[in-house]
Amino acid sequence: MTTVDRDETRAEPAPPRAGTAPGPLPLRAAVPAAVLAGVALLLAFPPYGLWPLAPVGVALLAAAAHRRRLRAGAGVGFLTGVAFFAPLLAWTNLHTGYLPWVLLSLLQAGYLALLGVATAWVSPLVDRARWVWAPLTGLLWVAQEALRDRTPFGGFPWGRLAFSQGDSPLLRLAAVGGAPLVTFAVALAGGLLLAAGWRRWHAPAWRPVAGLTGAAVLLCVVGLAVPMGTGGVGAAPVTVAIVQGNVPRLGLDFNAQRQAVLNNHVDATLELADRVAAGAQARPDLVVWPENSSDIDPLRNASAGERISEAADAIGAPILVGAVLLGPGDGQVRNAGILWRPGTGPDLSQLYTKRHPVPFAEYVPLRDLARMVSKQVDRVRADFVPGSTPGVVRAGPVVLGDVICFEVAYDEVVRDTVTGGAQLLVVQTNNATFDVAEARQQLAMVRLRAVEHGRPALMASTVGVSGFVAPDGRVSDATGFNTREVVVRQLRPADGRTLATRLGYWPEVALTGLAVAALAGAAVLRRRRQSGPA
């Protein structure tokens, strides 16, 4: 009788007897399948954008881990994780050395190792009822991402399946259940492909294969039926300008030349004001500068404040400025977006402080230990203090939902701005220490957030990629990388709430709860098998 804990060192699994489930893939097939799974997942994400490969990667990993012993399941999951995360996160090693990149990649791969263990663990459920294979695959992926998004040090949600679906019909599901539902649908499609390709079908073999494959395709098409937007009445159109001022040099020393980054953004805004005065450009109602666009605290440095006021007065519109502010205490700093109004200067009542600082970049936990990994951590001389309120900024004709840089990856940070009244989502970011691949991956997250909450959105970067995103996820006026550009577009702010906004975290809670129930059910079934006849 074939058992779950069979010896996997044999060259071939013994042929199953009639009525028994087939054994695991032989290791000579499972190992390449696990590596190919990681490659397929990688290619689904920007800058490649081959989104149909995401379900293929899910299917290959599930096939490699099915009916394996738990340690072997962890092994194939880890192989997939390394093949996926190491190249996906290669931008993290551009200026900090290889060791932090390697450690981060291995840490993220560890979560896919846990997914491999879970996949192997629930194999008895699949053997008992084949129809559960596809939904089980989806549930386990959602649970894995829920854990990875929160641990350790607040989690690192980069590489969620949902963020690979920018051009997929499945992106529309974000309006119903947010990123967790999109991830579930992608993994569900992968489970259907796996079920179609795994079983040794009886004649005529093409019928079940075609049926399950067709179901996977139909699942993708279903997304087209999801309506876009909130269904509410939009506010009056507003004209918004994104200023991408660029930096003197890419890398960790992007701001080493005092006030150069600020001057770049001021000068670009003054040029826009000249075009407005000449009648070549409509006057914007709002100007958005990126994160770190002021490399000096403009609230404490008179020269920096005067330059921003010069730009705001010239353009005749408020500017959302990204700046690092000193305080509130000695040795403390804040990563903030502050509204700078023409004529009156900084509006301290409309100031957002980043709520989710990046560990080891904006603050350093376990500093002595981290210094042993990379001395670059000492560049973070003062830990950033997190804010405590959502980024709801009232900028006259429009209410902004401001999030800063990596915060766009965290569901609750963005949602809190919408429930607080935001009509336009704004992502201020600084990609000067990374590359164009990282910027495009971040823009994919902005696309999902726009669909999720039925809001127009924009991303403003110091160096690119900046651009506008419609509530259906379409990108307009995307800028180049490492260039100075200004883009202007008329947007219609949105009111109302999508179903995803209303439900909040409950879809993820429900799907994760079902995953935990499946793991518990597999434990019961395993116990029964162990206590039954051999």
C-alpha cells in the first residue's frame, strides 16, 4: 500500500494499486519542477509581466510537494523560493553589498518552504477528495502570504501573487476582496492546472484535462465581469502635476550634495510655472513631489523653506512635499509628506508621517547584530519615528490618501486612508537607491490599490517610474527612469467604497481560517491512517 511517508530515495515510485492515489513525483522530476516554479513566478512579475505564468508556477510547486515527506516538502518549497526571490529582490544588493540581499532572499524563501510543508501535509485530503485540490492550493497561498506580510518586524509583502496580475482580468477581483482574493484566484487557477495534469486519467483522457484547464481559463475570464469603480458620484475633476526632479547621483549618496535634490524639484516646478504663464499648460490644482524631494528639513532650514515657498507661489497651487523632518525628540527623525500652500507656506495640520518605517533601512532593530551583517546600517544614524494616524491630507479641491514608498504593499495602510475620506491615492517614493525593476514592481502595487478601492492613483518618484493610474488599473504618462520629468493630468476624484474597502481584512481572515481548518483536517486524517490497518 502506498503511504505518505514512503522512502523517496527510490528511483521510481512503485506503481499504485487500483483505487490508490499515485505517489509523489520522483525527485529527479520534483527538483527541476520546483526550480521552474520559481522561474515562472519571477517572470509573472514586472519588469517581465508574463502574468499567465503565475498559475503555472503555483501548479509546479504544488506538484513537486504533493505526497512528499514533510522535510522534502520544505526542500522543494525552499528551492522555489530561492529561484523566485533571489532575482526578484536583486535590486536590494545594488548599494549595500550581497549579504543583506542573500539573507532577505533566504528569509522570504523560508516562507515558501513552509508552504511546501503545508502542501505535503494536506496531501491526504487531496487523495480523499480530488475536487478540493484547487481550493486547497489557493487557501494555502493566502495563508502563507498573510504570515509573510506580517513577520518578522512587520513583514515584507513583496512578491505577493496579486501584485503580478496588473494586466490580468483577475486584477478586477481586487475590487471585491483586495489582494488576498486575487492571490486566491491565481493559486486556484494553478490548482486547476495541477489537477488537470496530475491524474492518470482513464480513456477518453482529454475530457477531464480539457475540463479542468478550461475551468482555469474561465476563472480568469470571470474577472472581466467585476464592475470597476465605487459606483458613487465622483467629485469635480482636478488637474494634478507630478514633479520628478531626479537626483545628482543614484545610490545611497543620492542626497550627499546639500540641497541639490530639493533644488532639482524646485527648478522643475518653476519651469512648469513658466509654461502655465505662457498658456502652454493648464494650471494644476495640486502638485505632488516625491518622498525625500526635500533633502533638508524645510521646517527648520529657512533656505529650504524659502525655496519651496518660491515654487508654490510661482505655480499658484499647493505642493505635497516629501521630506525628512527632525524630531520630535533629540536623535529622532520622521519620513513625512507635508502640504505647502502658496502664500502661507507649510500647513502643519496637513502633515502625514510614515506609519510603517522599513526595518534595517529607516530604523535598525538588533543594531549590533545587524552591523555584523553590513556596516551600511550605521548610515541610519537616527531611527525613524512612525506616525500614528492615516495619511489623509486635505488639499483644497481633493482629499488625498498619502502613503510613502513601501507602505503601498500593506493592505491596511492604504485602506485606512480611503475609510478616512481619501478621494485620490498618492504614493510618494524614492527609488534612487534601487533600479527600474523595483520601481515597476512598486507601480504594479499602485495599480492593484486603485482597483481595490475604486480610486484614481498616482506614484511620484524622485527618479522614476512616476505616473497616473486609473480606477481600472490602467497606467498613463509613465515616466522614464533616472530622468527629470513633469507630467500633468486631469483626474476625477472618487467617493464611495468598493466591496473590498467595506470588507477590509475579512476576506483574508476567512481564507486563512479555512486554510488552518484544512491543516487541522489533514492532521485528523493522518492520525486515523496511522491507527488503522497497515
